[in-house]
Amino acid sequence: MRFSMLMLAALLSGSVANAQNDPVVMTINGQPVTRSEFEYSYNKNNSETVVDKKSVDEYAELFINYKLKVQAAIDAGIDTTKNFRSEFLLYRNQQIRPSFISDADIEKEAWNVYKATQTRVDSLGGLVKPAHILVGLRQNAPAGAQEKAKERIDSIYNALKGGADFASLARKCSDDHRSAVNGGRLPWLQKGQTLKEFEDVVYSLKKGEMSKPFLSPAGYHIVLLEDKGMFFPYDSVHADILRFIDQRGVRERIITQNIDSIAKVSVPPVTPDELLDRRAAEMEAADPDLKNLIREYHDGLLLYEISNRTVWEKAAADEKGLERWFKKNRKKYRWDEPRYKGIAYFVKDASDIDAVKDAIKKVDFKNWADTLRRTFNDSIIRVRVVKGIFKKGDNALVDKMVFKADTTVTPPSDYPIPAVYGKRLKSPKSYEDVRELVVADYQEQLEKQWVAELRRKYAVTVNKDVLATVNRH
């Protein structure tokens, strides 16, 4: 009993000390935010590379809005959806899974890979390091070409027998241009890496021995065996094996095996997912930076999804709302100079100029591109067209034909006849004429309304005394 009380006292004193070292800076909907969490976010978003830096007080307001949106996402149940859990755990586990593998595990796997490769290569005759000269010959080449290739390789062979330098002749005569620049030298080879006809000859040679000309599917060869031996020493290929382990996903396979093994022998038994959850809690408790990083990703996913539902997609899809916003704020979207709403196009046949106009004159502007593609460019491209709302300087053809500018128009190749079709506008007639601007402003308005609603819905308290100690303790 005394021991239990002492343990309880120790735990409580540790909790009190931790609370004193990391006090609560604000509470949002009953959820405490510690100073360390706020500092992590503030310092990350106000680093030296940030242009629009905020004071602590200014950032606190932004941070509260951020946390309110996250709370709204939780209340909406987004954090329990399959898609959210899958994406979040994928990221979190990327941070946690490496803790289930050690350098010793990797070294053991590297040695196993080495021994398996060494055994296989040595059992097949080891390694060879040849140089060769190739006279290329296509398979099923006509008799005349075969005779010329045979005469050429025999001539090279006679020169070598007469004392000519192998590397010099390879540089000058070999049709294998990649090896020719290195005097015909090839890398170390093992059986199964090249043509069987080539391997059979190379492995029959002694070190320093040169073959007679022989034929393979690539052509005629002369081979000089520069060296041969058993598989390389472990230390010389260690770095290559480690790269192989990373490239082939072996590291992840070992991690999965280790997780499965630990889960099975745990008492009581746990699933691999439960083991990852437990390890994540342990690592976050020991590493505040990791905890903040994982929480940041968790909350960021929630923020994105709830913002998409409440503001971004909602605004973009609310056609009536966009129209109302545009009409109410029409003056905001006036242009300083006229625009041309239409197309600039080039055709091969003059008859297509009017055909293009006839095809779209009764079609909604937003459907012009699809109509023209189906009508004129389905199988054969008859029209080269650019659609848009052009101001002066956007398009040379519009500048010349609509705005009467002194400019040069260069037609696309094979499409010499230019034309334009559309309307000259002094100001936008509907929100579609300035859609991107209207959507952005409408989203901003919805955002303000949403934040105001969240501020009314959720209780927020800020400890000004603790806030004043941010980055000053």
C-alpha cells in the first residue's frame, strides 16, 4: 500500500511539473492547447522565410480560427471516415514504422543477400571480365552482308594475331560503340547476363586468352578474357547491396515481418495496427516534435476536408450564389479597358471560317470548345483555335483584328487563314466573364461567415499571461 501511494505521488508530482513547464495557453470548446503546441505552430509559420510575419497576438487569432475549423470537422465525424483514417495512418505510420527495424536487421539481410548471390554466381562458374570487338550483323541478313561481316572480322583477327593492340582496334573497328570507347572492355559478368553464345566462349577461355572469331545473334565477336574469378568480397559490394535493399522495398518487408512477429508474441496478443498505435503513443510521449508533426498532419487533413465542404467546393458549385454576389458587387469587377469574349482561330479551307461561326452561334460560350472539337477536330484537325476573354496583349490575332493594333500574326503551319468570332465587351455581363475572381471573393465571404458562426458556437478562452510568455520562457 505504501509503495502504491509513493508511486501515485511520483506520478502526480511529474504531472504537476509538466503542467508548470507547459501551461495551457488557450482552451477551445473545452479542449486545452498547451504553450508548446502553440509555439510549434507559431514558429513554423513565422520563420525567417515567411514574408507576412505575424505577432504572437495576431497569430493567436488565426490559430483559434484554425482550431475551430478542426473542431467542426471532428463534430462532423470526418475523423472517423475510412478515407481520412487511411490517409492519416499512412502518413503517421511512415514516421513510426522505421522504429521497428535496426541496423543489425539490415546488416543481417545484407549478408543473406550477399551469401545467396555468392553461392549462385560461384556455382555457375564465377565472374568473367572480357573485352570484345563486334562486327554487327542483323539476324537473317542476306548472304552478301554475312560474307562482308565475316571478311571484316577475319581481317581484324589477323591483325590481332600479327601483334595489333586489342584496345586500339576495338576503339577503331568495334560496332559496340559503348564498349569501344573503353577499348572494348566490358564490366564483370556472370552467367545469364548476356547472350549464351557469347558466354559459352568467354567461360571457355583462360585469363589472358583471346578467342577466334565466333557468331552470336548480335554478329561476329572476338573476345579477350582480361580476368576471371569468384564473386566479389563482401566489403566491396556492401554499399551496392544496401542500395538494392532500399530500391527493392526489402526494408519495408523486414519492418512488416518484425511488426507481425512482435504482435504475435505480445501478452496479451495485439494486432499489428494496435501495435503501431501503441508505439506511436510511446514515441510521441518521448518526442514532442514528433507529436506536434503528427498532430499537424492530422488536423491539416481535417481542415482541408471541412474547408472543402463548407467553403471551396460549395462556393464553386453555388451558381445562384455566385450570380447574386456578382450582381451585388458588380462595380468591383469593372475592367479598365475592353475585352473580347470569343475565339481566335486559323483554318486550312476558307469555307470553314463561316462554318465555325455557324456551329457555335447558338451554343453557350462555355460549350464552344467541345462543340468545335466534335464538329471540326474529331478525326482530322481542321481548325486551330484559342478560346477566352482577351484583353489587349493577350493574343496577337485578337489584337490585330479586334483592337486594330499594329502587330504581326504568325499562323500555325498549314493553317494560313485567320479569323475571330465573338463579342467586344466594355465590362463583364455576367459572373462567368470574371468567374475566377468572383469565386475567390465568394469563397472569402463564406469563410468569414463560417468563422463567425464557429466563434459563436464554440467557447474560446485565452490565457493572456501564458500567451505573453510564448518564446520567452
